[in-house]
Amino acid sequence: MKVKILKSTEDEILTLIDQLKPHVFKKIIAETYKRSGFRVKITKGSHDYGVDVFAEKRKDKIYIQAKLYLKQKVNLKAV
């Protein structure tokens, strides 16, 4: 089922996301993967090689770097 989001609703959602604290954003990312059947772990933040969330499902391993920048671009060095 495809859901169509109105442009005004999309803008409101992006505004709400932009106001989140980084740790809350990481929790939302982790919860999204968890609800998709992944086992998840949120990293502590130091010595994590830039990985914020680790998600694993069967043989699939995903290393997620959550960047909360809506109004600016993330450069390659940050990734």
C-alpha cells in the first residue's frame, strides 16, 4: 500500500525532525529497524568509528551513521 503524504504534512514532519535532539533521533532510527525485525544496538558515542546504530537480521549487518542535518549538507569527511 502506497501512502501519499501531502506537501504541507511532509514539511511539518521535517520541521519536527529538525527539532529533535541527536540521541532521540538515534532512538527513532533504531526503533524503526527494530520494528522491521532487526536486533539493534545504539552505540555509546565514543570510539564507535562513526557508527550510531548497529542493526542485524540473520546474515544482514547494517552500520548506521545518523546525521541530523536538514538545512546543511553533510560532507564526505563527516561520513
